[in-house]
Amino acid sequence: MRFITLALAALFAGLVSAEDCVKGHTECGAGPAAANTIMVCGEDGIPTPVTTCTNGQTCQNVGPNNGPTCA
């Protein structure tokens, strides 16, 4: 039962993320695997990676207009 609850929660979180994805909008990725990746929303409403922060830098929303940047 717990697995089903977690699976439904993950599905719902994915739907919310897709709903918030507006074409051209950029933000830091979500979750441990994408946390240091700058993502951009495509025409289809699906975020795609643009660049990954390296050399000890992390993705932070401190760029122009609070946009994501590697710092």
C-alpha cells in the first residue's frame, strides 16, 4: 500500500511540474539528479536540460530577474 501511495505522489508531482512549465521559462532542475541542471521549458510544456553546473558550482536562482545561474 505504501508503494502505491508513493507512486501516486510522484505522478502528481510530475503533473504539477508540467503544468507550471511555460514555454521559454528557465529554472533549476528538481530532485537530486537534476538539482544542478538549468532547465528550459519547451513548446510541449516539458522541461529540458540546457546546461549542468560543474567545478563545484550549484544551480541557484540568483541570476538576472531571479533566473537560474551556476554559482
